[in-house]
Amino acid sequence: MKNVLFVCSQNKLRSPTAEQVFASWPDIEVSSAGTNNDAENPLSSELIEWADIVFVMEKAHRAKVQGKHRSALKGKRLICLHIPDDYDFMDPSLVQLLKAKVPRHL
């Protein structure tokens, strides 16, 4: 079982969509968080420690995660999906992008 964490800014659109899309996939547990302090579920070192793989949506998220949680990231895979903040929650185009990009890293 792999623990997979999806991260965006507010944890309202992209990362919760990813969490929902992959929640029923076999052999993985998923969660999501946001890099902003006022995110729905703010990113914590505990969440990163829980995860085997951390997916971020943008380079800016990767930089924030690396800056704030460097020690928790040791031995973790941190992957940037390069998905801009152009989608609504469960937008079919976003779901399609996630299904194309995420599985190759699992």
C-alpha cells in the first residue's frame, strides 16, 4: 500500500479532485492538502511523513513544500504535475489530466 498526497494552494479544487479521482484505486491511500495557511486542510510535516509520494500541482507548490518541510521530505518522491489553477472541482478536463499524469508515477 502506497500513501499518496496531493497538494495545491487552497485545497479546494485541484488536490481534492485528485484525492477523489484516486480514492478508489487499488493499493493506494490518498489525501490532499494546501500550501496556504488558510487552506481547507493545511499542509503539515505529519502529512508529508505519512506520504510515500507527494504530488504538487505547480512549481511554486514544490518550492513551498521544499522550503517549509525539507526534513519531512527525506526519502520521499516529490513530483510536480504542472497543472495550472484553471479548473473547477471535478472539472472533466482536470480529471482527464490527472488520470494521464499521475499513474505513471505510482
